[in-house]
Amino acid sequence: MKCDLITPNVIDAEAHSNLKDHIWLCCFTRSLLAPAVVKGKNGGSVMISCKYNPVYRNNTKYWCKGKMYELCKIVVKTPRNRPNQRITIADDKDAGVIIVTMTSLTKNDAGQYWCVISTSGRNVHAGVKLLISRAGIPTGTLKKTLKKLHQIRWWETLRWIMFIILLCCFASTHIAVWKMNTVLKMCRHQPTDSHLYS
């Protein structure tokens, strides 16, 4: 954008104010500030704020994803927010801030995003890289998990001990019955005294 300024030697207060506004508009019309990198956790949520120049208050804003801005795919858009259960966009016109909220993050959400302001000429855009890390296990949950694992392992050990005891009891009973049957057979086949002296 070209900005031609003619500055007189003497400027009254009103002209000075108008000149400042003109300089500000020329130099910052294209400004859009966004965090270069945003980190989130798997299953968590993030809120990204993109600060824009008030002159774009009534322009359409959108949030798109893609390695290159020219090829990015629109995710959500103002003023009519596209239906998306996890990602929303809001435009705070008074503060001049685009607010994008992403919830229930997954590893597939990681990548390059763009805050974009639609204009009659070249759109204004700023890149935001979203990194997703694995969520850590809370200390309380970790303790409960370890306790449960300990109980499971203890029960498995006890179950094997009981199985071995039952197996031993079964084997002992089987041996005892076998011995009794053997003795009974021997008694049946043993000759009596009457047969010996007849």
C-alpha cells in the first residue's frame, strides 16, 4: 500500500490530529498480530487471540488450516460461525480481537493455521502453528491406577496359589483312592486260612 504524505511547515492542532490518524492508517492498516506458536495437550483445549487494526472491525474473519496460506482450508468463519462442535470463532469488534477456541484436541489438530481478515484487495493473514503434546496423567489418577494394578497382580498371584493347592488336593485324593483300591484288591485275592489247611 502506497502512502503519500505532504507535511506543511506549520500545522494547527486539528490538522496535526488528522495527520497522525492518516499516518497511523497508512502504516498499520495491514497489521494483524497472532502468536507464532501455540501449544496444547491431547484432549485439552486452546484459545488463540489474533489482534487486528480497528479499521477491519466490519470485515469477515476466518480461521483456516494449511501449510501455505494460499491453499489453506477454512475451518470456521464470521459472522456466521460454521457448524463445528469443537472449534469456534468470535470477533470482539470493540477490542479488535479474533478469538478462536479449539476443544477436545487430538494429534490430528496439530499443524499450521492462519488468522485471516477478508478484504477487497489482498487478505490480511497471520500464521499460527499449533503443537499437540500427550496429556500427562494427574498424580491422583496415577496413584489410583498403580493401586488397581497392584490389586490385580495380587489377585492373579492368589488365584495361581489356590489353583496349585486345589491341584495338589486333587492329586492327593486320587493317590489315596488308588492306594485304597489296591489294598482292597489285595485283600480279595489273598487266600484264607481255611483254604490253606483243607
